[in-house]
Amino acid sequence: MHQRSETLRSRFQNIVGVTGSSGHGKTSLVAALRRYGTDLRVSGAGTDRVCGICYSYFRVNEREIGLADLPGRDPQSSVTMTGLAGADLALLTIAADEGVTGQTRSLISILDLLELPRMIVAISKSDLVSDGRLAELGREIRKELHGTAIAAGPIIATSAKTGEGLDRLTATICEFGIGDAVRDARLPFRLSIDRVFSLPGGETTVTGRVLAGELRKGDCVTLSPEGLEVGVLSIHRNGRKASSAQAGDRCGLVIAGTGVSTRTVRRGHAMMAAELHAPSRRFDMSFRPAKDADPVPCNGIPVKVHCQAGEVAGRLTRDQSTHAGAGFARLVLDTPIAAFAGDRILIRHLRDSRLLGAGRVLDIPSARRRQRPGERERRLFLLSGLDPVTALTAYLGDTGGWVDCHAWFRAHGWGRADAEQAVKRLNLTVLDTGRLQAVLHPNDWELLAGEILSKLDRVHVERQDLPGLGLEKLRRSISFRMPGPVFNAAIDRLERQGCARRHGSWLRRPWFRALLPAETCAILADIAPLMAGLDGRLPPRVRDLARMAGMPVDTLRRALRAAALRGDVDEIARDHFLLRATVLHLADIARALAAATPDGFTVRTFCDRTGTSRKVAIAVLEYLDAKEVTRRDGNLRRVSDR
């Protein structure tokens, strides 16, 4: 992917979802608004029909506006929900001669649940009634909106026939601005697909809205949840070829790739930057029950989920603590989808399709990680009211735990570079496992390190015969709950700080040396001259040393392994032991050869420098590779990066 443009295009499309009861003049009002501005279509029909939604575009006051004319026959249809979920603002039309109907009330309920930040009520056909009737209808509409999230929406009387109110309506649409589009343009690319078809030449074409970032012709992105790599052959905006598409644009893309066809690409899929691809079946969300709906039980019930242009079945489980009103819920879907924090979700019952409620995605929980009681609720509470950076700081400060920072920010559509910059600004402690980056509050890291070191000091005093403390036993005994990879990263950090030293499955303080029994010390003193150096051969096997020293094999093997745990000898091959001083000398030779030959040194070079045979050199170098002193690259070896 190319670097994102620093200069954002000054013209962003505001998508207006035009909805209302059937016969209330939506289509006429859309046509009048298009005549009021400059039609952006230069060829073909004046509108694009996508799954029952008619999209048209015009420009007024240097602002591009897209109008999505939604069908009014069934307010709770998936088409209506798809159109509203992808809109920046809603335009609810109510005919002046008919007033508020049952379909209008259903639409108000849906708009209230979706919590669209902007909503306008247009009283259409105002030329058919008197001014008194318009004033009375305005009061009636305001009464219907009372107590909803859209109660403050302006009410404008319009007439498609006379043009009354169109200038005020257009100005109000333009006033709402492009704040979300400007913010999302800085994030990695993401597009929700709402239509898939083939061109006469067989090319696969998709349409949808760019939710974040920027896309250019020739870019390679990922189709999610399928995970296919997709190349962009061409981009179309407003019926014209374009070189790029940015956040807020509706566009058509001609795509190609291995396995890409109309059978593998479906409505509801998403195209995104590869670093964002992580589809999931589990989502934590805010939940508001529908008005006048039956109470939703806390146990999992079968539901139909509408997210962006997709529709999938699953089960909804509400939190018991918030059963009576708005709160949190968990969705477990039958198939994974590509959803992110902030995406709107509408919930309908799977069997009778009645509207149950709606909300927004707050978090994408990991199926492998358990959370303490109250930890999940605190996390969702913070995510529901704060931006991801502030929420991360507050969460780490309150819970004293760790967070996978890449997963945390990826759930909000952030890339790895943005996540790492945010962590650096917050000055958090990072434990990098390779697969994830666990972050802790610096105070929590000091507590964790202090707890580990105090346990080591205690065992060194109480059990001086032990080589240290077992790593797995230590991991299970500390108060911080950590999986193995994160705990190992914490131990690596302590080793880099010089506070601890790992030896096999044991951990000890760098200054500690276990006390060996007198019998073991006597055995080691007897065989030390036999292990003092290399004479071109591998060091003798344990059974050979035992025969030369005149002692039982098992007794000598136990003594050598006890010495290896203490760090006096190293087992470079099975039953072949070398003194630690000899191993360190060989490691210094390997480092010197690597410094003298930056491209790497061969086994033969090591043989010539040490005077050993090829068999001995290979055994020693493989041991140094395992200890990450050297790194093999084909037939050459270099100093390990670690």
C-alpha cells in the first residue's frame, strides 16, 4: 500500500439516507434536490440502484452530496437498515397531507436506535396544506421525537413542486460538515461491499462506501473475512474513472485476484488493508432495546444481525446487571464478519424478525483470554465513552493488567504504526512476544518485576540447593495473570536489565550459585582435568568419563546435570559436556570470526581457528545457534541479532 496522502481532498461526499413512508414524496424530493445543485453523473442513468436503494449525487456550495433513496414499504427491511447504517445523516420525509403514520413511527424508532449524530425532518408537499396545518404537524412531529436521540433534529417544510424550503434544506445538509470523513481518512483503508456483479468482460466489480483511509488504482488489499488478496484494476466515482477514493466516497471497484469471483465475493464482505484483516465471531457491544419491545432475556437468544451491508445469524447474550435498560451485550455469530469498534448494529429476532434493539461495536474479545469478574464491564464502560487512546490509559491504570495493543487499536481500525506511536506517546511498558505486543502501565511493570525478584530472593535464601525457581511454577504463582509467551517476554526484559538469568526451565538472580552436595563437588573435581579442553575430538561421553574415572554412569550423569543447572558446565550435545569457561572461549572465537567476515563465516573457518574436527565444530556451532549466540544462514553463520 502506498503512503497515505497528507493533503486531504477538499470535497467529501456526505451520504444522506432519505427515508419515509411509502407515498410521502421521497423520490420527488430527491429529484428536486438534484435539480437544485449540479448533477455529478456525466454518463448513463442519473442514479445507481443498489439492492433496492437509489443513489444519486450532486454538488452544491463546493460540497458533494449523495442521496440514498430508501424504499418505504417496509421500514424494518434489511434494505432500509443497510442504507441507514451507511449514512452520515438521515432525512426523514413526512407528507404534509398525511402526517405521521405507523411506518413513520417505526422509522423514528429505528433512527433512535441507530443514534445517527444528525437527522433532519422534511415535511414534503407543504404546498397542499395551510400554514396552520404545517404548524400543527410540526408540533405533532416534535412530540413523536421527544425522548429520542434525534429529538433535536430540525424540521423543515419543503415542496418539490414549488421549490419551497429547498435552499434551507440544502444549507442544513451542508452545515453538518465532514468531521468523521476527515478523521477516518488518516486510518488504513476499509470499504464495506454492498453489491457484487460481473462486467461483460468477466471482471468482478464491487460497489460500496469507503469507511476509512484512501485507495488508489493498482493497490493490493485484503478481502475479509475470506482473506483473499485483491488487486484494484480501476476505480469509478460518480460514473467517471478516478485515480483514488477516500473516506466518505461511494465508489465502484474493478478487482482481480486468485480465487476472486462473484461466488467468493459477497454483499456484506469488506475490503481493507492487510494489517486490519482479523474477522471474528465474537463482539461486545452497547445495547439499547427497541421502544415498546418485549424485554430481551439475558440468556443467549437466536438473532439476525445487520452490520453495514451484511446480515448474519447469531446469538445475543445481555449482561444481567443491565437487563432492565440500556447496557452491554455479547454477540456470538454463526460465521465471522469484519466489523470494527463504532460500527452500528441492528438486532432482530431470528424467527419472527421483530426489532429487538441496536447498538455499536465496542470491543472484539479474544476467545482465548479469560477476564476477571468486573474487568470486562470496566473495559466496555471506558470504551463506550472515550477514544481508544484515553480508554487504554484508563483501563491499564484501573485494572492493573496487560493489553495486546495491536489487537486493541486494530479493533478501532488503527494500523500497527499508529498503535506503536500511541503506545510510545503514552510511555507504556512493552512486552513483545513476536505475535503480539503486550503493554502495561509502568507502575504495574515495577510491581510485577518486584514480585518476581522478591520470589527469587526468597527461594535463594530458603533453598540454596536449588538452581533457582521453575519458570512455570513462577508464572502460576504471581498475581499478574499472563499466558506463557507474555510471561517469557517479561523474563526477557528482566534479563536485558540484568536483574535475572534464565537457565533452561529455571530462573535465578545473576549473582546466585546453587550449593552442590560435597559428594557432587568431589566428583566434578575428579573429572575436571578430563574436560579441560578440546583436542580435535568431541568431549568424551558420560559413559566414557565414568569408565575413566571409575564411577557409576548414573552417578556421574546426575552430578554433571546438577553442575549444568548451576552453570559450571554446558551439555553441547546429548551426554557431551564442556566446562562453561571452554564454551565462553569458543563463543568469543565465533564472535571474532563474524566481526572479521561481515558476510558470515563457514564451519571450515571455525575448524581452522579452533583446531577441532568438523564434527566437533558443527556440534559447538549448533549449540551456539540454540543459545542465540550465532545465527545460521545457509552455509554461513553470523552473530545473532538477539
